Amino acid sequence: MQPAHDAPAHEAPAHDVLIVGAGFGGMGAAIAFKRLGIDNIAILEREDDLGGTWHVNHYPGLAVDIASVTYSYSFEPNPNWSRLFAPGPELKRYAHHVADKYDLKRHMEFQTTVDGAEWDDTARLWRVRTGDGTERTARYLVTATGFLSQPHVPDFPGIKNFQGTILHTAAWQDGFDFTGKKVAVIGTGATAVQLIPEIAERADALTVFQRTPIWVVPKIDFAIPSPVQQLFRRIPLTQRAARLVNTSLLEMLMVFGVLHFKQFKPGNKLAAGLGKAHLRSQVPDPELRRKLTPDYDFGCKRPTFSNTYFPSFTRPNVTLETSGIARLEADGILAGDGTKTEIDTLVLATGFNLWDVNFPAFEIIGREGRDLGKFWREGRFQAYEGVAVPKFPNFISLNSPYSYSGLSYFTTIEGQMKHITRLFGELRRRGRDTFEVTEAANADFLDEATRRLQSSVFYNGDCTTSRSYYFNQHGEATLLRPASTLRTLREMDSFPLSDYAFR
């Protein structure tokens, strides 16, 4: 790389750091930079408020699927959760609390869409194009657009002919009343598990179109009494202890049941047995149980918790349809077996598009014209430590291949905050302003991640029918970081600084 004393004169960027996304990931990155004394930060958000998925999603029944004591920043515990599994609006309030406490809102610009970004190697800065046709410049670019930010709307035959109401869970119509409606829900993922019981209680008729059943285990949920909340406030150590217990349980499920499936198959089978026992206790009809039982191994796709999902299918007004969708008509859906279901309301719980449009969420061009989207799709999805890519200087990608650690997204966020702190501390120590991960370090990390994953359920189990978003279009499970929480946090805080080149 060019020596610092021979470097060309810099064009002064508008921002030291430009972060795309005002969800928990983007806010965590901003906190890390502000702790480093970097304050010239812009946080661009396409929505009209902060919170990411907890702003976009507001369908009935929305709640965390990880206990609230764990689904939060460890350095900013919230003693006021109303339930062990807090409802969505509380997560939104928590996001605002964090933004206020850490003085993040003055950096945020809402309803600002980023269309593309390109690295200028002469000026050593990023040129970022926004939807209004203007260009921003920044020394460092951070993408925090989330894993679940691009809703997936399948192009079902005839969907344009449907004359009724269509709702997508990520574009919900608040106040919509299902009373007396004939409803169809397409999808049985984690979102549908929360939503279906809510609709079943109100609709005149509900038909659920299931392509792939989901593993569901009991949800040990309860209101957190006021005395416990007061205890958390007065003695924070008690809440940290609750977090440790919950994290440990999740860790055992993830590490032993999913990542080390080859070595601990009995643990995986035990988890599957718990799911089957839960189903058996709530659904007496053996044929209905058969339809609701996954035929892939536990962990191939993200399991979820619920005590109300299975009983919904035993209600007289609810029908489970598993023969597929032939086409939509003006007043209903024709199933694969020729059965027509008349409906007036269609709910799309069809999830998000990760691998086709979300990695990355907009065009990013690095050194020598490397297009990040093409690089990943034409080659292999890869990112050093889940945050950096060769030929993309001064670029941190928070939602990247091999970045998701554990079952709580906050594990991922806090690991990445550690990485940012260590990297930028070294950048400052050396008196440099440009970093780039080396090709060799990236290749070594990719090889190691691939090797570790060979023991996982994704490659040793039977995931053939899971249709899991963990797998990309190449058939590789490249979303999860194959390491325990403790190992991840340790590695993110101690990676070899020689893995980066500085100039």
C-alpha cells in the first residue's frame, strides 16, 4: 500500500462515519464510534422512525422470541420489561430509550434511502448516493440494514386478480379488524406462529397454507411482577444473573443442538422430542399432528416458542392446507389438490428475501470496481469475522455472511462493537485513516468457518425439506458464525491486527 507520506491530499468528507440503518445494529455501531470520540456521524434510515424491525413490524401478537433479559444490550439493561417475552411496542420504546440516552437521534435522518455507494481510492472516501439524487461522502461506511429488511412477496399465479384485501406482515394495516372475515394466511414461519392465533380468535374462517411446518417448543412466558422490576432497578446484578441463566440455556440449544450436531445428536433429538411432545399434548388428531410435524432435523431452520399456535388448528373455524397453491382467483385460492377456498382477506407471512437482494441491500462498489453483490453471488458468500471484505476499504458490514452469533441478535451486535473498537483503536494508534482486510486473512477465516460448520446440523443433519433461510442459493449455510457466544466475543476483541492493512 502507498506510504502515508506519499498519500495524495484528502478531499474532506462530509461525515467521518456514515451508517445505513437505525435499528439496534446501527445504533450499537454508533455507540461504539462515539465511545471512540468520533462524533461526525450520519445515520441514514429509509423508514420514518428508528427501531428497525421493531418499527417496521407491528402486526397483532408481535413479541420477542428470545427472553427480554437477553434480547437487549448487556451494557444497557431494561428493568421495565412487562413480560419475560416482551411485546413488540416495548422493544420500540427501548430503542427510543437507547437513542435518547446515548445521544443518537441528532445523527439520524429518516425517510432517506441509500441507492448505492462507491469507494473513491484517490480521495480515500465513500461516495454514497441517496434516493433524492444527492451524494454524500464519508471516510467510513457501515451497513446496518438488518438480516430481515427486504420483505419477500412471492409472485403467486393470479395474485393480481385477487379482489380482496392483501396484508403483508412487514407492511401491516394497523387497526384492521378480522371479525367476520374469511382469511387465508400464507406461511408458517416465526411471524405466522405469533399472528395466526390472533386471527383465529376473530375471523369467521381461517385457512393456513403451509409449505413447511416449523418446530415449536413450549413458551415459558409470564408477566414480570412489579417487585421483580424494582429489584432489577435497585440491584442490577440480579438482572445480569437472569440474563446469564437465559443466555446459557440458549447457548446449549445453539451450540450442542445445532452447531455441534455431529458430536451431540442426542441433544438435538431431545429438542425435537420436546417439540413433538408439545404438539402431541395440544393436538389430539393424529392426521393433523402429522401435517404439523417437521420432517427435517431440529435447527435446520430457526425454531420458535408458542403455547397458542398448535391449539389454533383445533378450532372449528381453522383449516390447515398443505397441498400448495395452484393460483389465486378474484374471490379465493385454488389449492394444489383442486380445492377452492373462498376468502376476502389474504395475509402474506412469507418472510424476507435474504440472499437475492439483502446481501447487500444496495449496490456497493469497492476497489478496482468490485461489486459486492456480484462478488458474493458469483463466488462464495464471505466476510472476515462477519464484518469486512477484501477490496472494500473503510467498510464495515454488520449484516454479513458468518456474522450472526448465538440466538440473540444482541450477541452479534456487541461482538461487532468490540471489533470496531479494536480496529479503530489500532487505526488511530498508527496515525492512519484507511484500513482493508487482507485477502489471506479473509481466506483463512472462510476456510475455518467452513470447517467448523461441517459438524453442524446443516451439513450432518437432514435439512433437505426445511427451505431454511440459513441456506443461500449455493446451498451453503453461511449466515451463522460457527462459534459459541464466549468464543465469538473473545475473537472479536482479539483478532490479529495484522489481518488488516493500514494506510
